[in-house]
Amino acid sequence: MSIWGKVGGAAAGFLIGGGPIGAALGALAGHAVFDREPGENEKQVAFTIGVTALAAKMARADGAATEQEFSAFKKIVHIEPGFEADVRRVYLMAHETVAGYEGYASQLGRLFRDKPGLLEDLLDALFFVASADGQLHDAELEYLREVARRFGLSDAAFNNLCASYGGPCEPDPYALLNIDASATNDEVRKAYLQAVRENHPDRMIARGAPEEFLAVATEKLARVNIAYDAIRKDRGL
């Protein structure tokens, strides 16, 4: 079943844990969503609703929301036939103003605090949407930096994503592979292979991302390869 097919059930079951995500679900379902600890299925719904809301609000961050950004959003969150209206409804509801994005980011940071890789995937997706018009605006970078902070992600993680999407940030290929610059060549290779495994689409799903949210995995694998190539070139390997 599509993740959007589960949205109504999550709302009807009052399982999403309140907060702005619960409010968005309540608006979609037409009734209140009460506070209760969500299970894994509800967390998947929360993740998708959160991605939708944060992407929509970010499109407002530079003051000029575009159809390019919504098209980019649809590339990272696959919409199956029959669910387009539900997706657009949530998107447009959040799209009305940039205000309130901090609450969505904080709630997702709490829900997935034990899965930092998934939160980095989400931030990656937001960078993908932000860069849809060919550039990262200062207001978008400020927005993304605050989202990263509320996710509990490191400056290195933010800078690597920023640089990979053409932003004015200094990348650290070693940080992208979760290794120190003093590592041996063998350690670098092991870290690279581990990063490839961790960023395989199957592992992304295992981290809790909906199956629809896979386009960003290819981008992330590409960055891992670029980082490894940069280190090999620097070391003459």
C-alpha cells in the first residue's frame, strides 16, 4: 500500500503523537488527532507528512515558490495514482506560510532521534527541492541550517550537503565517510564500503523511510563516491 493510503488510517486511529504533524493529519482527515506514542507505521506516515510540510514551507523561504520546487518534491516522494489530491492538499496547506516550520523539524527530530541517518536523508531531500531552481538562496540556507540544528545534525553533515548542491559551504570528504583525516588507507576503504552499504536504497527503507522516498538515495551514493575519489586523489591511491 502507498504511504498515502495509510494516512487516513493513522489519523483515524489517533496514533501520530499530536504536534504539528498530528494537526496536519487532523486537517486532512477532518477530525482531531490525539497525543499518543506512534508505532513504526505511524512514524512512516509522520515522516512523509513532515517531508511534505517542510518542503512546502521551504518553497516559501525565498519568497518565490515555484512549480519547479513542487516538481522536485514529487521526484523524492513518489505519488501513486489516486493520491495526488491528498498530497497536494497537505502541500498547499503547509505552503501558505513559512511560519511554523520549526515545530515540524523539532517533532521529526524527536521522533527519529535514534535514526540520525534518516534525518540526514530528509535534510538531503530538502536540499534537493531547494536547488530545483538552479541555486540555493540565502533564506533557504538559513531555513535548512535551522532544520539541521533541530534535527541534531552536525555542521559537517550540513556543510557536505550544502556543498554537494552548489552552496557556499566547504565540504569535508572524510566527514562524509564518517572517518578522520588521519585514518589509514585501509580504514578509508573500509569506511567507504560501509558508507555504500549504509546508503543503499534497501538500507534507507530499513531506517524507516517510505518506499516512495528513494530518489535521494542515488544522489547520496554519488556523493559518497565523489568523496572517496577526492580522498584517493589527494593520497595518490
